[in-house]
Amino acid sequence: MKRAFLFLSLMITLSFVQSCTETKAGEIEQITVEQMTEALEDTSIQLIDVRTGQEYLTGHLKNSHNICVTDDDFEEKAASLDRDKPVYVYCKKGGRSARAAEILKEMGFKKIYDLEGGIVLWEESGQDTEKEQS
């Protein structure tokens, strides 16, 4: 009986540890301009521009939201996003979005897509951006 209890306890513990690991482990994938273009066909995606507010005003991807990764409240603002839905991030060239993707992964987001080359490569590829109206 003691063996059965120990075995059952061990199995429950292992199951708990595995489920916690699966929940926390997010996946980050670098995507191309072409893949981002396809993703943007769904206007309900979580699309985050992680540059500064000033950079965002100069031009951004349509339907994106600005949450600057270098701001102290990045995690607080990102917490309002749905962790179970994929989130797409981009910055100017890819450095800050990689940092943001890691933070989102640590926060428990399941699937994170990072635009390779950032908005610079996006524009060089002839893709459109929007500017805020003053």
C-alpha cells in the first residue's frame, strides 16, 4: 500500500511539473515579410510595434498597437494581451523585438512571432505602412 501511495504521489508530482513547464514554455518564431503579410490578412491578430511612440508615429504596420519594450511599463501593458493567442512583434531592425519576444515568453505567452528585419526590411520589400494623423 505504501508503494502504491508513493508511486501515485510521484506520478502526480511529475504530471504537475510537466504541465507547469508546458504552460510556461512559449515558442518564438522568426517570420519573413511574406509570412507577416499573410498573417495580416487576419485583422484580429495581436500585432505589437515595440518601438518608441515617436518611431511609431513615423510609420507602422496597419492595425498594430504600440507597446514600447524599453518603457518601464512594458510588461504591465503586455499583460492585457491574450497569452493563449499568437502575438506578432516587430521593431526597427529586429533587436528590440527579439528582446520583447523573450519577455513575452517569460510572461507565459504560448506563441510569439518576430518579424525578421523589422519595419526596415518591411519597407524595403515595398510593403505599406500607416502614419498617425495629427
